[in-house]
Amino acid sequence: MKKFVMIHDENLCIGCQACSVACRNENKVPDDVYRLQVHIKMSGTFPHLKSDYTRHSCVMCEDSPCVSVCPTGASFKTENGITLIDDRLCVSCKYCILACPYDARFVDPITKAIGKCTFCYENRLLEGKEPACVSVCPTDALVFGDALDQNSEVSKLIAKKSIEYPKAYLNTKPRLGFIKNTKGGRYE
């Protein structure tokens, strides 16, 4: 069994959106919705500006509220902890959308099915490939792998860097972590 984890290093991210474009292409995500985005926040006063780039997507909670509220079992976890949706069982009740504290699910405007990031589980991970977003990142801001494998790049990164997890106080135990941006200084 593996424990797939993704780390987004905000110090390396340049906000190019290559990850979002790759995701859209790989997963045929329709217009007006997204599985992942990189949000850009500017702070400071010109010419002393700071840009923070944060990833917004499913965080693959170990204790997933979206799974526990699903009345049909359509939202489920794989043995490796990836949260998926079985479209054959989903009745689009939207309970999972309401239960997700990360605002990571959406209704597909064409099929009306519920969608979200899957770490490209069915179309890439099962083939031994990295998620599409990771494979195209030009600055290596995304690191993905098995946290239980001490020789994996992600495991080594977790051991040596301070990793933050979104809304950690909710105790959902996300598998998407962040290395906070430390570039730039304080602005008055």
C-alpha cells in the first residue's frame, strides 16, 4: 500500500498556470469549472511587491467529509487513500460539495456529474505516471509520490522542510501540503 502525497512549494511556483492547463487537457475539464487553479495574491506597495501563489484543489483528506456524507457510496477512497467519485452511483445530490471545507468539488456543466482533482489516479497513476500537473511544472514546484517510501523525493522533502496543511485545525489530514512562500520582505 502507498500513501500518495503532493507538496506545492510556493517559493518555486511562478504562477504560470501550466498545471491548470495540463489538468484541463488531461482530464477534459469543461470551461467554467476547474479541478485545480493557482491563485495569485499581490501584497506590498510598488515597487516593493510580493506575489504569493497558492494551489486550490482537492487536498485528498485522509478523513474526508465528502466521503462520509455521500448517501450512495459514490464518493469513496481507494486503498491508497485517493478520494474518487463513482459516476455510476452518484445522484448529484451535492452533499459532498457542501461538506468539502476546501471548496474543491464542482458540478460538470455538461454531464451534471460531480468533479474534482483525482491526482490523475485512473488515467496516469495506475499507469505508473505522475499527475499531469506535476509532469509539466517548469520550476518543480510540485513534488508527488509515496510518503511511505523513504527513498521517494516527496518523503525526503517532508523530512527536511516545514510542510503546512490547509485548514489543519479541521483534522481532515490533507495529503496536499504546502511549503509557504518566504521570499520577499515585510511591507509597511
